[in-house]
Amino acid sequence: MNPAARSAWSLFRRPTSQGVAESLIHHRQEQVRGIRVKVLNGNLEQALTFMQRKMQSSGIERMIKREQTHHIKNSEKRVLARKLLERKLKSQDLARKLKAILIKKVRGL
């Protein structure tokens, strides 16, 4: 988006209840968010794969999948629930082990 279009867009989106300083801070935060990929030598395929890797590493892909609005089958719900339970149990187990290690260190054993 070129600077002229960006400033025009910010005029439409600028909230009236916020002060100028708050809207500038909010505008800067919006600028930081997002992914930019350069297409070098017209190689669109390489740019798309690079963008996909960036999306996966930043977690945007997970956010998009989490906000799906279509119907999820019951079997998929069960699989997702089981995976969530496994993650919770693994996290609790690791927390328990870490707690035991820290207690031993504090006690000097």
C-alpha cells in the first residue's frame, strides 16, 4: 500500500474517541503486525513458500485455523479434544518434574 493510500485509509479508520497520541501508537502497532514478503526476479512460487514458512513460525496459521467458522465433524472434535488433553497432561507432567528439580536445588540436595 503506498503512503497516500495508507494515510487515506487511516483517516477512515481513525477512532474519534481516542486522542491523537493514542491513535498514533495504535497505528504503529498495526504497522508492526503482518507479514511482508518481497518477490525477487518475478519468482512468485519462492515468495509464496517463504510467506508460508513465515506464517507458520509466527503463529498466524494457527490463529486462522482456530477461528474456522465451518462445521467440524464430531470425529474431528474428538481427535482435537484428545490432542488437547494429551498436551495438558504432558504440560502438567513437565511442570511437576520441574517443580521437583527446583525443590531439590533449593534444599541443596
